[in-house]
Amino acid sequence: MKNLILFICSFLLAAMTLAQTPVISVNPDSITENLYTGGSVIRNLTISNTGTADLECTVFVEPTDSSTMGNKAVQFDGINDYIAVMSSQSLQLSSQLTIEAWIRFEVGGTEHPALLWKGTQTSDYDIFMDSTIANRHIGLNLRNVGSIMSNAVLSAGIWYHVAFTYDGTAIQLYINGILDHTQADTGTIAVTPSNLYLGFRCFSNSGFYKGAIDNLRIWNEARTQDEILQTLNHEISGQEPGLVACWEFNEGSGSVANDASNYHNKGFLKDGTAWINSAAPILNWLYADPVSMTIGAGEASSLEVTLYATGLNGGAYNGQVAIHNNDPANPLLEVPVQMNLTPSANIHLSVTQLDFGKVLVGTVKILPFNVSNTGYYTLYISSMTCPNSDYVIPPLIDTILQLGSATINVTYTPSAWGSDDTVLTIQSNDHFSPSVNLPLSG
């Protein structure tokens, strides 16, 4: 009898547990869009929870082909090369910080390799690994505060996004946007006017890192998980509040890695640090918002997916919206996204109007402006017309190659006193703006 009671209780508990389960579904289950280069489109995914418990979702966008082609990274040999960043007050962080990057390490290097070291004999802050073997942990030291080491074991040859934060009360580590470890710590980080190094420990000329780094950013604030997720797979403008360094490493050649932030903390490649093609999942054409959501039982929420085709060549781009969630039957739901781009010319004028000001009747004044093609297809100008004969347009420039420009000189010879306003109309094969008007006045 006792065993029967235990069996019934276990069965009822399992049934209750099963009943309290979220169930995810998404509509549509794929996205395909045909766009012209320079265009964009927004599509909405409806995520539904047909279960009986809250559905917790974290959203990533990821490339599934060579959509990242063209991105670069830096590669360290683990022997003697590194990157040096000169001392800067912007990098002297005492109360809060976030350091994030894409990394891919290789077996080798020297003992306790340092990916980042700010300091001399001792560091103000540094990111390190605990060994040189194929499977290892990654950690952060903050002098006068404490240190943290990953719970997860990372494997050689795989790209990981790591983000360390400190807000004055705790150090946190996120791996691929997911919280890995939190450690309560307080205090003020040591501040010294020292250089920052990538790829080795300045102390005793050791700790050389073997592997690649891409999209390294330093902030003077502790970013939230949502903020980290929002830009994890994307390059950023460099103008974001709190950003003090942003090395995208897309130069691909030369001995300088430029900082896209307002502080211009240049990195100088030393002793053979190499440029490589990056396979880190960074793409700038696919975005999702919001990046996390809670959907109640029997409810649904909308996820906004943006396909953005500016700065891209024609062709097919493939990615996916990856929805990590707590549905035990479907913990990772992937929505394929394909963007097919047709090359398009994009016309751009260097001015919004030409104002000749006061010009005496019968005299001549010439003003120039530039016509640029910011697209990835030849711009064909079919006509440039102006109904006012006082304004003379030069012979037609009929083609401007992709990413090229041409200068147009407009001649104004007023024939009578008074205001002389008109419009110059330019017709072209720009899919989005086939007719562009430039106001003329004098």
C-alpha cells in the first residue's frame, strides 16, 4: 500500500509539473525578402505561448553563411607579438566598467596568457586564461576589488563572446550573452597612468596569448544583459554613451588598429601581430528587438525583425533569429532569414540647395556641387533639366561608377532684376530616388 501511495504521489507531482510548462510557437516560421541595396524592411514575428507557465525568451541574430565576410580580426602567435595602446585617462576606470570582445583561442601560448593587460608590474585590470591547453577558463582581475573566473570551460577553435562587468557591488561574466558567473565584490579599481596591452602581460614580458580577438569594447559603465545582447552580434557607431574604446579590427592591413570611440585610443601592432578574416558571428544587416521577453501563459508577443541593406553588395545573405527559451520540448527555436539583394545605384547630392546670393544683371557666377553614387551599381543619369534659362547646366555626365562622384558647375547669369528661384531636376536609375530636385536661387 505504501508503495502504491508513493507511486500515485509521484505520478500526480509529475502531472502537475508537466501541466506547468510553457509551449512556444512562432509565426511566420521563416522570413525571405527581396530588396535593393540601400533599402530596408521591418517584419514582425509573433511568438506565442500556448502552455500554462511563463515563457522566458532570449533572442539572438546569427549568420548561417558567409554574411560576415569582410570582417577582420587580429591574430596573436603566443610567442612575442602584442598590441600596445598608449596611456589615456579615458581607460583609467575606477568605479564601473564593461569589457567585451569576441575571442577564439588556440592551444599554446605561454603560462596564464593575458588577452588584455592594463598596467605595468601589476595590472589595474586584466583578462586572462588559466592554462594553455585546449579546454580552459577565462577570468578578470580588478586590482583592489577582486577577480572572477568562468564556470564554463571554453574550447579552442570556437568563437565566444565574453563580457565582464563591474558596477561597484559585483563582478559579472556573460558568455555569448548568457550570465555565467556573478561574484559580490566592492571597492575602487586601482588607477595608474599606464599603457594597455592586448595579447600579453607587461609584467616580466610573459603571458603571451595565442588566438584571435575581434570587436573589443571598453565602457566606463556596467552594461546590462539586455544592452550586451542588443549589440553582441553587431558593430556599433562609436558614439554610444559610456563607450571609451572600440576596436573593430577591420583595417585588415597596416600597423594601427583604430578606435571608433570619441577617445581615439589607437592600438599599435607589434612584432608581427597579424590581420585575419574573422568568422565571429558579427553581421550588420539583421536586427531583432526586443532581445528578451517574458510571455505569459496563453499570450503572445511581437518580435520586430529588421533587414537593413545599406553598405552591402548584391547577392543572397542568410541568417537566423535564434530564440532561446524555457520550453523543455523546444528550448531553441530557429527562424531562418534570407535577404536577396539586387544591386542598386544610390544618388547623393553634396548640398540641399544652391543659393547664388546677389548677382548683378549680366554678370556671371558659378557654384559647384557634387553628385555621388553611394550604391553598389553604376549610376546612370538620364537627364539634368532646369526651366530657367538664366541657369546653365553643363553637358550631361551620364555615368558615375559605384562609390564614385562627379562635380557639377552651375552657371548663373541673371537677365533681369529680382528674385530668381527655380529647380534643377536630376533623373537617374536610383531605385529609391529616380528624380531628385535641387533648389536654385539668386
